[in-house]
Amino acid sequence: MLTVRRSAERRHTGKENQTTWMTFDRENKADRLRDGFGSLKMLNEEILPHGRTIMLHTHTHKAMVIVTYVEEGVIIYHGPLERSDMLEEGDFHRINVSPEDHEYNFNAILSGYTHVFQSGFTADFNSMEPGGRKKLFTHADRHGILKLIASPDGRAASLPIQQDVFMYSAVIRAGQHLVHKLNPGRNAWLHVVKGGILANGLHLQTGDGAGFSDESSVSIAAEQATEILLFDLAKSEVKAEALTSPASNRG
């Protein structure tokens, strides 16, 4: 079963110094995906214009692990106890956030355009290590493969997040085909950072996302140069709806 969230269906907010697209809109009671997709509760895309300094506040209603990906540009993460960290293009950064936290924010550097993705997962803080951690994954690291970015235990040099989530990133060329097998009891969410793909017969473009429930695998064929994020999630009560888009959207 496939659940589709087109780019234009995302909640969009625009200010003078920040543009945000929210794949899951918690404030919209009519949104069938307002509670996210399984343990994936947040997937926001942030555009920070040239010459501005802004804060990316981590608004959350429950304990979450947040993984920030800097697709382009430079930002500074400010955590508790005056700890700061510079995040550059290709960096993935993990923090643990609770609703009571007000000390976590991200400032854009005054060096130009910045493009950031933030994904958030429900968390059990009893099993989590404190503080933040970052790792650099270059385009070369992710070229042509589904590179493991984050995992429960940090396997394969990934970020340890102590949650039952496996996060992947891939940069693929036109004509390339990747397959991610889903073990029994697993679902997946796929997001197109940029480009265009055919995923299990479904055409997805920049900003589109899709959830995969009760599927044996996620098949990804690049129709052009493409970058994707893929989340392998423990199966839960996902309120997925069967794809009802026009047949032209299927291969």
C-alpha cells in the first residue's frame, strides 16, 4: 500500500527570512498525515535566503530525536550549556529534544543560501545518550548507493540514535536502479530531495514523498539526476490510504 504526499500538498509558510515546507502538518486536523507516518513525526524542508540570519526552532509536542541534514550552505547549532557546532554541506546532526527544551536552535551563517532538512522521530529518552552528534556524508559517500546515515546502534559508521529507525540517503544518476528490501514488520517513507524517480510504479518529483506499508521492498528508478532520503521504520498503526491518484502517475 502506498500513501502519497505531493510537494504542493505540504504546508508552506513563507517569511522575509525563511521558507518552510512541512510534509506532516500537525496543526491541520483534516490532514490524514498530521500525526506523521509511524515513528516519523516531522519532515521539514527549510530554505534560508542569502544574507540572512535566522533560527530553526525545534517545536515538538513530545520527546523526539531530530536529525538535521544540511543539503547546502552553513548553519550553527546552539545547544544547552552554551555548546555550539558548525554544520556544513553534507553534515547530518542528531539531537534529543523534549517539549520543555527551549535551548536548541540553528542560526544560518551570513554566507549565502542555505537548504536544510529536519526529520523527527518519537523517542524513548531512557535509552538515549545525551547531547548532539554529527557526521559528514559527502556526495561521493552516497553516490549510487543507499548510504546508512542513522541507525539504532550506529552500525556501519552511521549516527547512533537509539531508536528503531534506519535513515538512508542516496545521490543517483539518471537510469540507475536501487532496491531496498523491507523485512517483515517494517514500513518505509521516501522523500525526493531533488530530481525525479519511479518508485514501485509511482512517479515522484522534487518535494514529493511516499509511505510504503506492507510492501516487500522499495524499488527506486531514477528518471533524472536525483537525491533521496529513505526512512526504514518499525511497523505501527500507520493510517495509510491506498493510492488513488490518476493512472498516469503509475508506470
